[in-house]
Amino acid sequence: MWAIVPIKSFEAAKRRLASVLSPEERRSLMLAMARDVLTALSRSQHLTGIVIVSRAPEADALAQSFGTERFAESPDANLPTALTQAIEYSMEHLNATGIFIVPADVPLIQAVEVDRLLEEHTAVTLLPDAEKVGTNGLICSPPDAIPLVFDGKSFKPHAEHAFKAGITPKIVPASSFSLDIDTPADLTALLHSDPGCQTGIYLEKSGIAERLPDVDNGPLNSRG
């Protein structure tokens, strides 16, 4: 079982946070989140290895730091195509019989949960976002069990593809995979849940935390 972690361009990461974060802060945030995700996956007892899917230069340093594989998708590939290419690579060159697609912006995940999900997995396991609209984690055995969507609204299509393939998907709502970071409110929720993760520490040390809206009391005072 191989984890596949797609990482978009760090320079263009998280544009929905542009109202509160500078381009350099968004880049640093993306790196912190990726490190949280890779830390959890690297501590899993049930994963054979990890494949980072990215053409970004920073991906090389991450792959070296965590001892992972790195796969560079085609220059014109969208996310589903990039992941499909990575799955084909994993099957052909890594002998993968199962894959666990994990986005790099779910920094609250933990190794113990990853292992529990893998222990309970059969054919297709879906981890939806909090609104049950997108897919924040997908486990497939075999790796190409279903076509991939990943268009921001992929949870229902992924489930439908599984049923069309004769597979009843295991759906795991309300997991730590539910929180993906896209908005200032997501950052605030992360700080309330686990301020000690690498992403939380970055938000505090950088001063970003003080500029975020508080989910209970409205916007916090800004220092700039």
C-alpha cells in the first residue's frame, strides 16, 4: 500500500487565503502543511512508502527529507490526470497493489488514524470533507479500482464510480481528514484543534494567528 500525496505549485498555493496571507506566507504555509501530512504518513506501520506527486522544486527537498519517492506529472496534467499517472507509475515501478491518495492540505491527520483506516479498508474507502462535497482521502485496492475526479466536488462522483464498479465504498465521515485548509476560518479551526502541529506552530510564530478571524468572537485585532 503506497500513499500518494499531490502538491500543487507552492508559488500559486492557497489563493483563497490571499486576503490574509502574502504569497510568501502562503508558500510557507503549504510547506508546513505538507510536512505535517508527510510526518503522519511516514510514521504509519501499514504503508509501504510514499510518492510525492509534484513538479515544484520544493518537492525534491521534501522527498529527500522524508525519504519518499517523487513523481513529476506531465506539464499540462490536471489533478486527476496527475494522480492517474502517479498510480500507473506506482503499479508499474513500485508493485503497488493499493494506493492511499492524501492531499497535502490536511495537516491534522495522525499516523494512528491512517493505520486504522488501512486496517478497516477493503476495496474503496472514501474520506469526505466536512461538507461531504469534496474527497480529502481515497484508498483503492487495486489502485485503479475507480476513475478519479478530484474537481472540488468529487465525493459523490467517487462513490458513484465505486457502485458502478460493483464496489460498496466504505465512507468515513468526521475524520481528521475532514479539515482541509482553504479559508481563514479553516486556519482558525486548525489552531483550535491542534496548535502544536507544524502548521499551527508556523501560524503562531509568523504572527498570522493574530490576524485570523476568531470563529467564536469575530475578527481578532490585526497588527498589520
